[in-house]
Amino acid sequence: MDWLLTPGPVRLHPKALEALARPQLHHRTEPARALFLRARTLLKAAFRTEGEVLLLTGSGTLAMEALVRGLFAPGERVLVPVYGKFSERFWEIAEAAGLSVDRLDYPYGRVPRPEDVAKGGYRGLLLVHSETSTGALVDLPALAQAFKAENPEGLVGADMVTSLLVKEVALEAFGVDAAASGSQKGLMCPPGLGFVALSPRALEALRPAGYYLDLTRELRAQGEGESAWTPAINLVGAVAAVLEEVLPRLEEHLALKAWQNDLLYRVGEELGLRAVPEVRSPAVAAFYLPEGVPYGRVKEAFARRGAVIAGGQGPLKGRIFRLSLMGHYTRYEALGVAALFREALAD
Ligand code: PLP
């Protein structure tokens, strides 16, 4: 398949492929420690934090759970707006961690407003920046500010799984205390690494929780360039290689991602398709299926042209399809995908 148009995993960056072709390193050796520290420094720059970034071997969901359990003790009150599959996952994780959770529900595709979270009496607020299941983007700085005005001691945790390297992020400047992400989305690497970014405030609040999930233990080990357990060191090399390439020209990269996603929406509009999100994330374009057309037919039309797309999740299953150019695509390749999109929908 030539065209991986799913919102993760995505088409790999050539620098990731090159890094993965290197010989295996042992993780408790000097070259591996140097690589690990380099990746952490680059990730701190990517999240724009003066705090720390921890690398965990696992997927983005592991990073979300480690964040929740590392910041909040059982019984503490947290507010969780639910506006898609991944914000629902944050709610499930908070429930599983024994927190006292208040859930705010939105129809999939809509986003929470600052006034919705301006409620006192909470220790935390959990938000998904780019809700991949609906293609919606939330205004993190405005939401964090409204929440903290009522909860000055409160902590804001954000899922930045499909916004890191796709849309501007800045931990402290956004009023976000901790964020979770992963290797297989905007970083254009294979799945297998989760990241937890912690602001200086979050580092003060950090508590031991669980065993593999214990971020206090990871913090001690990773300060030395090691991780508590065997890390996916080959992926650490891929992540460092991509960040070294992309970070020096981040603005240009984010502009390309925005242009590419807008292109998909422009084609969708031309074809008379209705967009799902009220506010669009540049990570993915989500469209309702044309009246009477089953998802399988659209999926097959793309597959005949060598492209893999994504369907809906949760209540949107069977009602929408999603296309993403979050992976490594040039401007010209994106134009090719736009042509393929027009053809597939004409079948
Ligand atoms: N959060 C968001 C916004 C996502 O898009 C995803 C994956 O699609 C996840 C969390 C879960 O990540 P993973 O599948 O790596 O556990």
C-alpha cells in the first residue's frame, strides 16, 4: 500500500527509516545513554517545556494513564469533558485510577467552551488537544486559563497525541501542566513509544503510582540517560533523528501540515461532503459519508488505488470516514492524494 492515510500509525519519515536500519545498541552503554539524553532534550524543545519529558515503552494510552496516575491520587476530584473517543478514554482512565470524576458530555464533533470548565473545587482537568476520532481541535490555552481562574492549585493534563509536531504546542505557555503523546503520529515514527511531558509544577506534584507506570522511578533513571526497564531504544533513535530534522524548521513544517489538511477539506467541500468537527485539527480531515453510501464502499474505492483510510469510532462508526496527511508527505504527494480522493468518491 503506497498511501497510508490513517491518523496513526502514519507514513514514516525517511530519517526514521534510516535510524531504524542502524545496528542494535545495548541500552546500558554510553552511546545509548547519549542517544536517550539527546531524544529527551529534543522532546523538551518540541513540547516547549522547562520541565522534563519521560519516554515510556508503550503506546500513547500508556502515556495518558501514567500522566493521570502520576498527577492525581485516588479520590481527588477531576473534570473530564468528553467530546470523542480519546477524551472518553481519559475519562475511563481517570475512573480506573479511582479518581472522583465529573464528566461533561458533548456530541462528537463539538468542543468544550472555556465557560464550561470554569468550575471550582477541582484538583485537575483532562483535555484532548486534537480529538482524532472527530477531527476537532480544542482551544487549550483558553480552557486551561478558565479552569485555573477557579482552581489556582489545579493541574491541567492534556493529550497531545495528534498535536505534537502537527499544531503549535507549548506546555507552560498554554497553562498545561502535563501532556501525553506518542511516536506514531506527528513524529512520523513507528508505534511503540509514549511520552509524558511534565512542567515544573507537575514535577512538584508528581507521585509514585503503580510499578511500570511509576514516573518518579523513571524520572530518576532518565536523568542519567537510562530508563528503569529495557526501552525501545531503536525507536528512541528514530524519534531523535526526526526531531533533529524537523525542529529547526518547525514553523514551515506546521504550515505544510495545515495546508495539507485544508486541501483535504477543500476537496471534501467540492465533493459536497459535510465536515464532522466544528473546529478543525490539522491532524485529520473527517467527513460524514454521503447519504446511503456505506463506509465499506468508500474504503474499497481508496483501497483499489493503494490507499488505506480510517472509519468512524464510537457513535460515529459507520457514519464517517477520515483521511490524514500527518505522516511524511510532500506538498506534491498531497496533491496526488487530493486527486485520488476525487477519483475514489466518483466510483
Ligand atoms: N489519544 C489520541 C488523540 C489518539 O489519536 C490516539 C490514537 O489514535 C490515542 C490517544 C491512543 O494512542 P495509542 O493508540 O498509541 O495508545
